[in-house]
Amino acid sequence: QVQLVESGGGLVQAGGSLRLSCAASGRAFRNYAMGWFRQAPGKEREFVAAISWSGDRVSFGDSMGGRVTISRDNAKNTVALPMKTLRPEDTAVYFCAARLTGDIPLRPGPSDFLIWGQGTQVTVSS
């Protein structure tokens, strides 16, 4: 069973950047599509980005537009989410998730991913 641990969250001023990272245990990681979601207090969990097992396909949610990228290193079992031009409304807990197949759904949602990390808090001050 893959276990996921996020890191890289913190407090940043509006307009700043952060780079989130997800470290996965287990050799099966390279077979799984990976995703990032976020959840603000009182709101539903929201799709941010996803990447296929090989990294040749990526998908992004509407909320962050072109302000995020996603990449993975299957040799190191990591997935990265660099974020730029952060806004106060980006404040949320950000979660890394694994999908037990290598492909990405057309419109990824939380139910498409079965393994979740504990999350890392991102706070953007105005």
C-alpha cells in the first residue's frame, strides 16, 4: 500500500510562490496517476492538478489556472506542485492523492483517487 506525505506548505504573502512536494512509499507508486486537491474551511475538496503514471499527461483545475504546474520523479517517488502568484483565496489544506490506475480521468474528482496524504497547510496573507 502506497503512503503519501506532503510537505512545502507554509505562510506566504500574496503574489508569492510555494513548491509543494509529495513523497510516496512503495514501488507501486510508478504505476499510479497522482493528483493534488485542496480544501478550504467550510468548502468542498477541490481539484488542483493531476499527472499520469508516466508524466506524459497532465490536467489542471479551473481554480488555479496557469499558476501551477505538476511533475513527478518516479525514481524518487515524488510529485511536485510549484505554485506562483498566490492569492489569499488559495489558502487551504493541500492534499496529495494516488489513483490506482495510471490514467487521468477527463474531469478528475476526489472519488477518482483512493489513497490520500494528511495534507499540508498553505496560508496566503494579503
